[in-house]
Amino acid sequence: MEDKTILKFKDVEGNVVELEAVAEIYLEEQKYLILAPLDDESADEYVYRVDVNKEGQEELNAIESDEEFMKVKKEYKNLLYNEGGKNE
């Protein structure tokens, strides 16, 4: 992703948390977003499936299947490896 996409969420305490979309992954026509916190570089990244609701709007949903999560994780690692190789 060339342009930075920043998404804002409220946590359970009502604080605004900003996450950067660091990658878009497509598997079998399903879109996934990899999000990373802006304020903490050492924090884990988050993976969400992008679904389209009845109104045609995109919404982020947690991945509940370990198998689905592992497929996305593998594709993300491939993306990182391939992009890293291009920059060297």
C-alpha cells in the first residue's frame, strides 16, 4: 500500500486508538487488512477480514478460524519476503 491509511477505533475504555493499514491481502476474492498501532512499533499487528454488509459498506471482522488466520499469515509473510527482496 503506497498511501498511508489510518483507521481510528475506540477501545473498551473509550480511548481513541489509531491503527495504520500496513497491508491488504486477497485470498480467493476475500479481502483482509493487516493493521498496526501508530504509537507502538513493538506491538503486534492485527488481522481483520473485510466483509461487505447488506448496505454495501465494508466492515472489519475478526477471524475466528485458525485455518483462515494461518492462510492470511502465510500470505502476509510471502508479501513481506517478496517486497524485502525487491528493495535489496
